[in-house]
Amino acid sequence: MSDNRHRQTLVKVSGLARYFDVSPPFLNRLFEGKARQVLKAVDGVDFAVNRGETFSLVGESGCGKSTVARLIVGLYQPTRGNIFFDGVALGGLADRRTVPHIQARMQMIFQDPYASLNPRWRVSDIIAEPVLARGNSGAREALRQRVGGLLEQVGLSAADGEKFPHEFSGGQRQRISIARALAGEPEFLVCDEPTSALDVSVQAQILNLMKALQSELNLTYLFISHDLAVVYHVSTNVGVMYLGRLVEWAPTQLLFNEPLHPYTRMLLDAIPDLAITGRARIPVSGEVPSPINPPSGCPFHPRCPLANGRCGQEMPAPMAVGGTHVACHAVAEGRLPSLEAYRAAR
């Protein structure tokens, strides 16, 4: 990696994994003769996010997207692997408070604006909390103006600071969540499905606001979503996750126009036709296996129409194909049909 590329990279994860022990209590295991059970929520993920860009993680529910988000902001500790923020390793830190100059530069926007705001606090107190936590309170009037400015920046009024969260709609509450995240003056925002709890008509407003703020403040986003139509419009690069692993990642246009992994193709075939060509939607078939007892070899092979004996025995390693990185034996062996032939066969 060149020095110039290194300077552009703000966030990098390397070999990131998080396992959860979901075993029954010890005595139950002892009397019932059961072994420990480990849920592999994230099982070796690598990607980088460049400054001012949006890297999106997509995949079905339970694939590990939100766990990656919580690992990066420090809500979970990684089982193995590392997280680098502006070149500083964070993965091995038991307490992120030892690097306040780093931790303050990232914030998270949660999925549910109804649950992420304290219902007993006025909006002004909710937004002021990150400012006070950084020790930048200053004069009371300056703090009031700062909060009012943040509310106006997200499309609300300064007077809304005197209200309580229950007095706002879902879209307005998410605007408040965004204002609270911006109050700490972050460089990096982790957005965990920030529009999925909102009406479709409101989703576009929030997404447009986030894109405008990104341009205005030079923000970097990690965007978590299961909605590929949304991801298409907000992302610079997209990573597709399946059962705790990245199976394909590429620049947005390349991934949507020339998907390689069979799972990516299945996901894209299930969304509305963005080019309005008249192509029918095809639902994703099969069920996601349990991360407690994942399949051997490639985790996607039980659902894959291109799987062979090797797929059931050997985990595929990521490989570069043009501007795409993909982990698939069918691609490595030259067995992948063209996109047109693949869709015709389905």
C-alpha cells in the first residue's frame, strides 16, 4: 500500500472476529452431556474505509453486519483481529477511554430512533450531552447556540430543543439522533440501518440529509443495511456479508452491474429492477444456516446453484478480479456463468 493510500484510509479492520458463548449453564451441560456452543457472529472480516467515502455492509438478517458496527465503535470487544482508526490500533484495547482523542472522532447512529433517545430528557439536553462529555461546555449561552445550530443543521428549529422526544415523528427523531452524533464533531459515523424503522417517504429525506452533511462536513460513513436499493444510492463501496464473512466487496457501480458471487447475484435479483428493464424479481431461496453450527467449507454452498464437492469441504479465500474482491471457488475455477446465463438458468 502506498503512503498516499495509507493517508486516505481512515478505518481499517483486519481479521476481525467476534464469537459469543451461548452455551447452557455448566450444570445443564454436565448432566445432559452437551458441549459448549459458540455463535460465530463475525468470523474474519477485512475491509478499509477511505476518508470522505461511504462503505456499506449488506446481507440478510443475522449475517453479522450490526456486530461489525458495534465492534468498530467499541461496544463489543473483538475475539480476534484488529481495528485501526487513522493508523491507531483499537482492537486490543480493553477500555477505549484510554484513547479519548480517537474515540471522540467516531459516533454511531442507531436503527430505532424511538429507543435511542432518552424520553425523560429535553432534546436540548440530549444533544448537549456529547458536547459536555468532551469538556467543551463553555458559557451557557454558547452551548445553547451550539445546540440550536445543530438542530437547524438537520432541518429542525432551535425552538425544538425545548421539546421531549415523544413530541416528534420518527423521521424527526432520527434527525435528532443525527444532531446528537454531530455534536461531538466526529469524522466517522457508523450508521446501523438508520432508515429501516422509518416510512419510505421519510427514508429519502434522511438519506438526502446524510449525503448533504457528508459533503458539507467531509464525513466518512460505515453504512449498515439490508436494503440494496438504499445502499446503491449512498455508497462508494459495498461489502456483501454472509454468515459472518465478506463474500464480495467492490465499488458500488461495479458490484451492482457485474456481481460475481452467486449470493450477491441472488440478493440483486430480489430487489426492484433499478434500470427498469422489465426483469422479474426472484426471491432469495433457502434459509441462512445457524452460525452456531455453520456448514463445512464455503458457508453458502448449501444454497448455491454452482456448488461442487470442493465447495462443501474447503473455505474459499478472497481473490481480486478486476476491481472486485470475491471469495468463491466457482469464480476461481472459471465455472461462473455470465450474468445473463445465470439469470436465464434461474
